[in-house]
Amino acid sequence: MMGPTAELHVHIEGTLEPDLLVRLARRNGIDLPTYDVDELRATYAFTRLQDFLDVYEANTAVLRTDEDFAELGEMYFRRAAAAGVVRAEVFFDPQAHVRRGVPIEAVVEGLGAAVDAARSRGMSADLILCFLRDLGPEAAMEVFEAALPLRDRFIGVGLDSTEVGYPPSLFRDVYARAAAEGLHRVAHAGEEGGPDYVWEALDVLGVERIDHGNRALEDPALVARLRDEGVALTVCPLSNLALRTAPPELSAHPLPVMLEEGLLVSIHSDDPAYFGGYVDDNLQQVRDALQLDDETMRRLAENSFVSSFAPRAQVDGWI
Ligand code: ES4
Ligand code: ZN
């Protein structure tokens, strides 16, 4: 059992386990290639980001009503609590649903109900709205404006999906709007894209955290910037293994280098239903593979709290 931690990098659509996928498909009359949970799990196998994103996107088709989103969120928050998560900042991709004709209110209110339920059980939880970068900046602005009436239901914006070819600078305007609304800003960068994408996320989008950021290690000046400004990196080891964005052995993961460089890194799960584990599994597996001592494990948990957008008083209570 791992100690308490904050989960800062998890996509709610990436928590769709095969059994819930089948149940929602049946309920909503959606065709699946198979209704056998084991066969479905076998399709949860990829070696590149784009192959994963194709399966991830196809499976979102079963999510249609606010009850579906509430149930997805509910399942996640219960599993997260069992993993030791006391603070969760959960990404959602409204464009993945709105473009299938699902009202944005169903997405946000459904997930919001799950957030309320998790809070009533004692967890600190919030939502972060992500833009699908491959749909471009105009679509991002459009969904942002559609979400503004629901502004109280999310604390920040993020940027995810296919990275290479969609640099952060494309999203300058919508991030400026988000900043003006007092929203937090994060972005996936340096997962498949190079260090230049991390620079842009910092300089053009003004992000407070970098999601992944592994490839920042290729640029010593960038490493110095991240260290000096205390920019958090949300690292997802089992995701990196599944998508080959790190060496194929967890024992060769760059986490120790990140720690030695003095970077504010913490461990997260990304898409736990697809990558073989929730945050507790990620923590346990890096501890075992990299032979991390208790002090380092405490440091990783403390970093997760320090990097969170929870109120200062809450953070002080956790560290
Ligand atoms: C994602 Cl692993 C990953 N990378 C980029 N975008 C994503 N959306 C969901 N998971
Ligand atoms: Zn991610």
C-alpha cells in the first residue's frame, strides 16, 4: 500500500475499463468489435501514441449521457481513493464528445456530479478541460467559449492528443483567454515532441506545469529553466512504457535523472485502463524497477502535493 499522493495527470476517458465499456455499449446500443471483456482488453495494446489515441477515441463512443459520465467518474474516484489519492486533478476532453453530438452540459455536469460525490467522501478533486491539439486552435476556442457558462466546474485548461505537428504556440489565444478567466494552465509537451515544444508551452502559453516533459532532458538550458522556476513535470512511467516514449525497461526510465537534475517531478497514471495501472501501480513499479528508497518515495509524493492546484492550506496539511 502506497502512502497518500496527488494524481495530477489522468485522463478520465483513459479510465474506461473494458467492463464499463461493455455495460455502457449495451445500455446505449453502441456496436463494439467484441463484447468479450478479455478480447477487449487485448485491443488495449499499442506501441505508439497515435495507435493508442485511435482506440481511446473509438471507445469514447459509448459515453452519451450525463449518467454515463457520472458513472465513469464515480468508478475512477473510487479506484483512486483505494490507490491512496487524496487530491485528484482530472483531465477531460470535451471535444471528443461534443463532436459526436453529446451536449457539453452532459459531459461537465456528469463528471461534476462524480467530483461532488468524491468530495463528499473526503477527497479533494477538480476537473481540467483539455483541448485536442490535432483539431486546431479555432476548435479549441469554440469549445472554450461553449464551456464558459460552466466555468465554475473546472479549474484549468490543458492540451493533449497528437503532439508532433501541433506545437503549443498554435493555442496562444485560447490560453490567453483562459488566463484572463483566472484558470490554471497546463499542457502535454515533450512526450513525443522535442524540447522546443516545452519551451513554447512555457513562453507562449504560460503553463504552470508540463505534462510528461521527458524530452526536456535533451536540452540542458531547458532543464535549468525548469529547475530554476520550479516548473512541475507530471511523469507517467507505465504510459511511457506502453507508448515507447521511454526505454522498454522500467529500470532504464529517466526518472532518476530528473530527480538528480533537481526537477519537480511526480508520478501519475495518464490512461490507467489502457496502460496497465493506476497511480499506486505506477509508484510501486518504479520503486521496484529503480530501487527507490523510502526517502525518494516520500519526495515523489511531496512533489505531487506541491505541484497541485489545491489551496495552500490543504497542501500544507498533506506535506
Ligand atoms: C494521452 Cl498518453 C496521451 N498523450 C497525449 N494525449 C493523450 N490523451 C489521452 N492520453
Ligand atoms: Zn496525458
